[in-house]
Amino acid sequence: MSPTRPYLVLGLGLLAVSTGALFIRFAQAEGVPSLAIAAVRLSLSAVFLLPAVGRQHRDTIKVLPRRTWLLVAVSGLFLALHFATWITSLQFTSVANSTVFVSSSPIFVALIARLFLREPITRFTLAGLLVAIGGSAIIALSDTCLWGSGCAPSAESGSLGSLAGDALALAGAAAVAVYLVIGRRLRQGLDLVPYIVLTYGAAAATLVVACLATGTPLLSYTPLAYLWMFLLALFPQTIGHTSYNWALKHLPATFVAVATLGEPILSSLLAVLILGETPSAFKVVGGVVVLIGITLTMQASGVGRRPAEEPQPGSP
């Protein structure tokens, strides 16, 4: 195998994942509620992966203990919360803000490890947390127009401002952090394919139930809307994260984890080119500072040094 192939596959996965925010915006423009977008995305992703569940995996799934099924359900719940909050955030804030904040999950993983697993936070980890908080404050202040950089426009479909969208993206990061922590426990006894299929299926079921409970329709949208949701499930979810997991076999996990931080940058560039969303100078500075803080936190706390083939977050 060519030594450059893993890097090319990782780059392909990064580009595929970075299209997620665009497809979501296009589906929202067709009148699809965010909750329905999340439900269709996860449902289609689970269907795409079903053929990969061979007889051996089916036999494994049949004998799973009740505790594992409970953890799968909880993991799927938090993955559903991640997609519901992050996709909704794109109604209220810019692609740049949303993707930067939702990429902060390593910070929440470090905090969860400290609070619930009693893992100490080193000075280097604390420095990363403080840097990321500082970058977030820069973005938040720019959104309040205090620095004369202009306000991010509110979404046409709601009255919440950009700060509320930023908060939703942060909630999405916190939710996916819980999903990852539970996933590490599940992956000790589950192979990659059954783990992903089960958690995606559990998340999809959670989101479908939420749609039914809230009266959010899953049908009756335009063919173009379903095309955008199909592409959302195919490229960012299936191709993108499969590429990440393949690259983890051939590249250091920390390198892959840090490389995925290029996603907010690529997503923001695509938003500039296609949506005309040009971030202010303060947003660019704040985003860079946040990404530096996330990188420091990952390097110091070991986030990203996970076993080969452990699934990446199901974010953008």
C-alpha cells in the first residue's frame, strides 16, 4: 500500500464530513425541521450499514447481555441529543460558530473523566481548557456586537439569536462526549460494525419517537429535501466517518483526532464559498484560539489516543 494512501483517505473523510453543515442548511431551506433532519440522517445511516452486519456479528448481537443493551440505549440517546442540538444550532448561528463549538467535545470528555472517573486534570489540560474558554468568549463577544464587528443574523425560522445557537452547539459537544465515554466501555466487548449499527439504530429510534411525540412530520417534504438528507447520511456520516475509522488502522490515533479539527475550517470555507457566510475577524481569531485549546486538551489528557477502529464522533 502506498504510504500516502492513509493520508488521502483521511483527507477524503475530512472533506466528506465538512459538507454536513451545508446539507443541513439546504434541507432546512426546504422547510424540514431540524429534529426530522436528525431522525432521517441517523435512520438512513443505520440502513446503509446494515449489509456490513454479517452472520458472525448477528450471532454476537443475539447473545448480548442486558447491561450492554442498556448502555447501547443510553449511548444512542446521547448521540440523538448531539444531532438534535447541533443541527438545530445551525438555524440560529453561523456554520463557523456551530462547527467550532460542536468540535469542543474533547474538552467535555476531559471534564467528564475528572468528575465521574476521578481522572486528574493536569496543568496542561487546564491550560487547554482556559484557552478554549477564552476563544469562546471572543466569539460570544463578537456575536453581541460589542466590538463593532457586526452581529450574526438570527435565523429566519426562529427568534433566538446567535448566542443561543452557540449554546446549542456546545450542548451537542457535551452530548457527544457522553456518547464517546460510554462508547469506550461498549467497545471493550463489541466489534466496530455491531457497535455502530446498534448505537446509530438506537439514536435513530430515539429521534423518530421524539418526532412522533412532538408532532414533527417525517414525510411530505419535497424530493429535493430528501435528496439533501440522503447526501447528509451518505457523505458526512457513512463515507466520512468510515474513512476516519479506516485511517485509524494506519495512522496514530492522536494524529487522526487532531486532523479532524480541520473540519470547522473546511466547513467555514465551504460556507463562505457557497452560502456567502464570511466570518468577522474576531470570529476567526476566536475560532483559532478555541481549536488551539482543544488541541492542547487532547494532547494533555490523552483524548484521541484511543484504540484502533474506535468510532469517531457522529458530528457534522
